[in-house]
Amino acid sequence: MFEVKKLFTSSRSCTIEMPDGGLYNTMRPYRLTLNGEDWGTADTVVHTLYGLWPDTKYTLKVWDGNKEVGRASIHTKEESFTLNVRRFGAVGDGVHDDTAAIQAAINVCPKKGRVLIPAGNYRVLPLFMKSHMRIELRKGATLLLETDRSKFPILPGMIQSTDETRDLNLGSWEGNPLDMFAAFISGNGVEDVVIYGEGVLDGQGAQGDWWVNHRIMRGAWRPRMLFLNDCENVTVQGVTFRNSPAWNLQPYFSRELKFLNVHVIAPADSPNTDGFDPESCENILLAGMHFSTGDDCIAIKAGKLYMGATYKTPTSRMEVSHCLMENGHGGMTCGSEMAGGVNHVYCHDCVMRNTDRGLRIKTRRGRGEQGVIDEIVFENVLMENVGTPYVVNCLYFCDPDGKTEYVQSREKQPVDERTPRVGRIAFRDVTATGCACAGYFLGLPEKPIECVEMQNVSITCGENAAPMSPAMANGVPRVNRKGLVAINVDKIIMKNVTISGQDGVKLECENVKEVEE
């Protein structure tokens, strides 16, 4: 028997966790029953049940063959009204513009009400949420985002108050307050919202011109799939996001967020299609997520220097569990826009497969003294065919000035208000295979990485792994079958660390004060 944990219950759905020792997938498929009625099978540790009735008690039982191995009691939440978008004029034929009908249903939805989007193909422009409501995308429902950017509303980066003492920040792009096209779904200052179901949001990134000259702003910066600005208590459950014009899911200065069983899919060659980019957010749970993207699967951020110094808001207390991260550049990244700081991040029981890097920390001179990355823990993680599983890069050459002498110098620079800091990073019970480089830790000479802890870690360099540059900084060569490299680190703790398949030494150090084995 194992304890079945309830992660979230709405009026018509419930996400559970079945910790049987599996990471993303369970050790074996299980049969589920609700109040004695068959409710399908589950083969992922985090699983969502749909088709429940509001304000109803259920007994869930998990079966391995004819043996009960887990159970839980479920009591669904109340629901006031269901507003079917078809009754508001939505056609769902993939041709008619259904924006007005769906937005009307959202606008008039009463507290604890549900906006229901049944099966069909709905072509829409950006939609805006409001507080105290639920949106269900029924299985077979696909929302298709308009591809003509001239029809999109623009959210201004900054609007100054009439007394010129405050700013209203509505738009953002890569850590700066800049004009952006409205997201597929936006929330601004909303609370108590649930988006759930087995439906699909298709951003149609390849059908428009979003991915053409993607580094040039045309009208405004490219839209996200979901943008939550100053929101609280928002849950996204089960929905599939695919083909985003840019980043997929971006909570921004928001709190108390859950993303459960969500699928984020983008072609491997799509530009800047990060999966999940929380920026200056607090208390986040990602569980049972599946990412396959053209950029970092998860990229934790906290703005560039202006936002970090002005608002001093880190991304803090984030948990990532039982997720599958495939393809893309990094499994889980911190930065490089992290001028407000990133701390207390716990990534555990996850699988990373075919990503360039596993845990990837990116910072640089100029991110500022608020830019502190600390207490980042990786635990019980399996990495398969990951080029460099561990990267901490304090000389990341992003931005127009990224390759200047100030940013890239290997000589000590003055420690001042522009200097970021990397504190303690821990890797425990991690296995990585098919690597080109076991790990690369590159600190600032004037502000070294404080502590890298590695316990019960196994790294195998792949015979056929493609050569790569493990860190995007000047002077870092392409390597293959390389051991750990540590430059400008105060302390490295290595307990029960096994590295095999490398050419040369297991650990190569430069300006490392202490190695504890």
C-alpha cells in the first residue's frame, strides 16, 4: 500500500499523486475505481481524474490487478452555474471567430461558476480571465490562436500614474518592462481561478510570422500562451499548450500557483519557446508536467537590473516534482534574468531526457546585488542523454553587452551594486548518462560560487555524445568525454560521486578553495 496524496480538487476534477517509487511514470499501470465504478487506468505518478460531480464525496481506490494498493477520500468543491460557450454564440468550426462569445461567457460568469468549452475547434484572439471562476476545456476542445498580429491588443510595458509617483507594469519581455502582444490567455490581478480539462490551446506559432526574425520587435514583443500578472491562487490542471509564439507559461509577480499534469509541447527548432518561466513569483508547485520544447523546459527568472533593483522581488519557494523534461536547451534553468534573486527551489523525482543541460544556472556581472541564487536543490533525478548535467555559469554572454570586457573578464572586477552572487547548490541522488561533460562550474573571480554539494551522484560520459560547449561564456571550448570542471568556487562537497567514461581527471579545479570528499 502507498499513500495517495491529493494535490488539488476542483468541482469536477482531482489531481492525485501515487508515490510508488516511480519518477514521472509509475512502476506499473494501475486501475482506478471511484465509489466502486471503474474510472480508467493511470501510469503516471501524478494523475488527474475528470468527469466528477460538484459537491460530491468519492472513495478512490487504486488497484494493482485485483489487489488494492492505495485509496483516498475526495470531496469535490461547490459549483454555482455552468456557462456553455455554445449558448453564447461560439461555433467551434475552426473558421468562425469565437472570441466574443467565449469572452462574453467569461465576463458574466458568476462566482464559483464554470465556463465550459465543449469539443470543437475555436478560433480566437487573446482572452482575458477574471477572478473566482473556472474554465474547463473538455476533451476534444481545441482553441486556435489567431495568427495575424495586427489584430492583437498590446499590453504596454509601463504606464505612469497621473501624479507621476507610481508605474503600472502590464507588459514584459526577457526581464524588462516592455510592450508585448497580449497572451493567448491573460490574467491581470485575478485570484481564485482554475483552468482545467483535457483540451488543447494551440498557439499556431508556425502558421503566423511569430518565429520569423524572432529577435526583432515588430509592433510589440511576441505573446505568451498564458501570462499571469499580479495573480494569486491560480491552478492550471491537465491542459495541453502547444506551438507557442514565444514563452509558454509565464507567471509574473504572482503567488500561490499550481500547475498539474500540464503538457507543454513545441518543435525542437522553435525559438524562445520556454516551457515555464516564473518571474518574481512565490509559492509555486509544478507536478506531473511534461515538457518538450525548443528552449529551456523551466526557466526561473526575476527580471533584469531595473526590475530587480526597483521591486526587489525574488522567485522563491518553488517545488518541481515528478516531471518529464525532454529536448530543449535546459531541463531546469535559473536565469539569466534573475536580478531580483532566486531561492529555495526544490526539484525532485524528475526525468530529463535529451536536453542540452540538466540544471543550468545563468548569471553575469550587471545583474546586481539583489541577484542572489541560493538554496537550489536537485534530488532523485534521472538524466538521460543530457549533454552537461550540471552547469553554473556566472559569465553568461547574453544581452547586447554580454561579450564586453566587463562582463567576460576573467580578472577580478570591483564588487559593487552590479555584482550578483551564487550561494549553495546541491545535487543529491542524481544519475546522468550519455554526457559530453560531467559538469561545469564557472564563478566570478571576485565573487566565487559559495558551495556546490554533490552526494550519491553517478555521471557517465557517452561514447557517442556530441561535442558541446558546456557553458555559454567566452573562452569555454567545445568538449567531449570531459570530467567535472570547477573555476572560482569556494567549496565543493563530493560524497559518493562516480564519474566514468571521461578522458582525463575526474575533477579539474582552478581557484577552488576547498574540496571535501
